[in-house]
Amino acid sequence: MLTFHEMLAAYDRALEDTTELASAAADLTVPTPCAGWDLADLFGHMIGQNLGFAAAVAVGDAPVAAYESVPVAADDVATRWQDSATRVRSAFGAADPEATIHLVEFGFRPTVTVALGMQLLDAAVHAWDVATALGKTYRPTEVTVAFVLDMARQIAARPGGTPVFAAPLSEHGEDPWGDALRLLGRDPEGFVVA
């Protein structure tokens, strides 16, 4: 299990990876591996989640509206993403890892450390979603791969799964990153950019 500071460093790297990808996103109408979402939808969701988590971590709670998707366009997506990434990174960095916060969207009260783990998984997987939509290859650090795979197995094992991700696919046992993506409802070989 990663320490809080190791997790924070991995999270920072995943956010930075997406910052680079956002700068290369010229067409936000391309589809993504997230069913029914183009890049504008995906970035809007990611930015909204960053802002919502930043608010909840900073003060212990945030209303549902704080997590709402943010409208983006090709000329402002990189700036809006960077701002949201800076806010959420700063909030986690300044927080007490053992403090309890309320995540209204999920209806429970985890520690800041647990919330950071949720965001690390989300950041790494969504970086892959963005990269894939842009026709690029993405793989996080092996530390992050191992962390996400462990969490993905826990999520996939829950009765009824989770409404946050698509139904889990079977592991192939050949590549831990591919298996993590499959367990979170993504087919690494099945999404082709048109």
C-alpha cells in the first residue's frame, strides 16, 4: 500500500500527464472510451470532479453543484484543466491525511487518504481515456498501475459493481494495466479512433 505522500506524488504525475494531453486536444468532438462522451464531455466531467474534490478536501464538504461538469472549448480546455488540477493538487497537499471529509456524490465520509486514492485511480484511468481518444498511447508509472489494479479488483468484486464505471470485463493476466482498465469496464484493444 502506498503512503499518502507516495500516492500524492503519483497523483501529481497523472495530473501532469493529462495537462500535456489537454494541450494537444484540438478537436473536442472526438469520441472517447467513455460511452456517449466526446472529449468536451470528458474534460468537463474531469474538471468538475477536480473542483468538487478540491472544495470538499479544503473545507470538509462540498455541495453536489461543486462537482458539476464544466463547459469547455478547444481554446480554453487546457487552461481550465490546469486551473482545476492546481486547485485539487493544492487541496490534497495541504490537508491532514487522516481528516474525514464528506463526499456528497458518493454518500459517504472517507478520510482524505481514501479520497486521494479514489482520485488517483480516476486521474490515471481518465488520462488513458483522453490519450486513447487522441490516438496516443498512455501508461502510468508502474507504481500507479499496481495501485489502480488493486483498487479495480476491489471495485469489480463488489456485488452489483459500481455506477461510476461500466461493468467489469475479465482480466487476461498478461498486462496489469490492461487488466486494470478491463476491470473498470474498458477494453484496451476494443476502442478505435475513427
